[in-house]
Amino acid sequence: MQARLGQTETEVARMKPLAEQQAVSRRDYDNAVSARDAALAQLDAAKAALDKAQLDLGYTTIKAPISGLADLTKVKAGNLVGRGESTLLTTISVVDPIYFTSSITEADYLMFAQSDRQAGKRPATLVLADGSVYAEKGKLDAVQRAIDSKTGTLALRLLFPNPDRILRPGQFGKIQFVSETLPGAVCVPQKAVSELQGVFQVVVVGAGNKAEIRTVKMGPRTGDLWVVKEGLKAGETVVVEGLQQVKPGAEVKPKPVEEAKAASAEAAAPAEKAETAKPSGK
């Protein structure tokens, strides 16, 4: 069509001066102009058809708007999609970095807010479902606006680098990070602390091995230990076993926990030997 248009334009250009000199009839010149205009219209229609075909061809290639981890496809090649309504083809998740959502109690939130405002900027450690520790450290990204009235917790969103795509959407894990630093903290075994109506007490062995019940203020727990914020000094001896039998002012015979365990093991040894000896006597 482009060649036909060029031919008609050449014919019009050739006949125009002849028509002005009346060397050809006006009718022949008008026919040449009409043929040129028809060729131009046909070329424009062909270009419009080409544009539509290219647009339709573009719909056959589906490109993801984001880069990430794609799920399995929901449809197969050749299926009719997008007829009257949107069709879900697959789901793509951005996994590097990846968000991890966790929750803390209202009490923990208040502790963070009042004690150390830099706690939220400390790196977080992620413990995976198999107990392994994720290699990359995370950081706090956002905090929920309000505390959930049903659970009494506040949602946190942390951001973890995920270059190897080990972390996937829907995985579970535990978040660990340093919430508070207590230099020279006094710690006691958790079973050495008794609680009555929100009041915490420990039994301290004082001068002359006399028992003293002391009210203490407790801090955070770590493992089997419990931090004592107030009421106990480093080096003081507390009772771990038999708290119910100890009375204020009574004299006690304290033994280190390790020696007490060894003595209990020795006392249990003969009974175990006797039990193992019975089958051989039959």
C-alpha cells in the first residue's frame, strides 16, 4: 500500500502542471487526486490494523509488575482468561527483604518504652522452626498503632535480608533481641522465688544461718534464672529447695545446690542397685 500511494502521488505530481496548461482534462486530474486520497486512506487503515494487531500480541505476553518469588501457576497454557472478569494467574511475593510479624505483651511494650528507647534499634535474631538460627540479622520496621484488646498484645513488623530466599511467606519462627542491659545484675533460680498476690519473696540465709523472708522486686527472666532488681545483694545466699518448710528466724543448714544434688544422687544409688539386682536373683 505504501508503494501504491507513492505511485498515485507521482501521477498527481505529473498531471498537475499539465492540468494547469489544459494539456489534460480536468476530469483525468481529479481522478488521479481521488486515487491518491483513496490510497492514503487505505494506508492509514492498514496502519491502524497493524497497531491493533501489535496491541493484541502484547496481551499474549504477561509480565510481572514486581520482581519476587512466584507461586505455582493457577491456569495452563491455552486456557481462556480475562473474559468478563479478572483471572488469577499466580501470586508473587517480594521476599528480599522479607517482613516478619511478631507480637509483644503490653507489659513488655511498656518496659521498652520506659527503660530504653534504643531497644527497638538493636538487631533482632530469628530462630527458625527447626531450632536453627537464621544467619541474617533483622531490624524493627514498624509498630502497630494500637494494642489488640482481645489478646493484649502489640504487633511488630521486622525486616530481614533474604538473599538466598531461605525464608518463605507463612513460615514460623521466634524473635530474639536484647531488650534491656543490666550490668552487674543479681540473678537467682526461678524456683527460689515465691509469689503471693503479686508480691515476690525469697528466703535469705543471714548471719548465724538464720532464715529471713525478704520481699524483692523482680526483673526479666533468662533461661532458669530471674533477675532481682531490688531487695537482694550480690553474694547473699538464698534458699532454693524446701521453701515451704522454712520459717522466719529458724536456723537452717544450707548446702550448695551442686552438693545437694550429689547427696540426693548418692542416696538414690543403693535403691537403684537393689532394683537392678532383683532380676538376677530369680
